[in-house]
Amino acid sequence: MAVIWPTLSRIKSPLTIICRRCGNQAVWPRDKAIISLGGHTQPHTIRAKLRCSRRGARGPEGLIETDAVL
């Protein structure tokens, strides 16, 4: 059976973005997340596109966490 990876166009809630380095948190409405990051973006690639506005941490090092209801 094929695994279908979720995309931002399938989320049903706002996107929560948390910096693990400093605890900074942002909540983006679903529409803003889709416009800013692309509706076909997969969750594992979202973190690489984000940077903490307070400390500048980036996602590839595992410093940015995201959460949304699919």
C-alpha cells in the first residue's frame, strides 16, 4: 500500500510553529501557511523553510517544530 504524505493543503487547523532554541511560538492561519509555504509542501520540508524571528534558528538542525491537525 502506498503512503500518502500529508501536505499543507490538507491541514484543517492553524499551523503552530515553535522554536526549540528559545520557545518563540507563532500560529499561522491555514490560508497564510498555504500562501507563504505552498499548498503542496510536505510537513518534513516545512521546517527547512522557516526561521525563528527572535533568535534566527532554522529548521534543518531540528530547532523548529511545527504542528497542525490533518
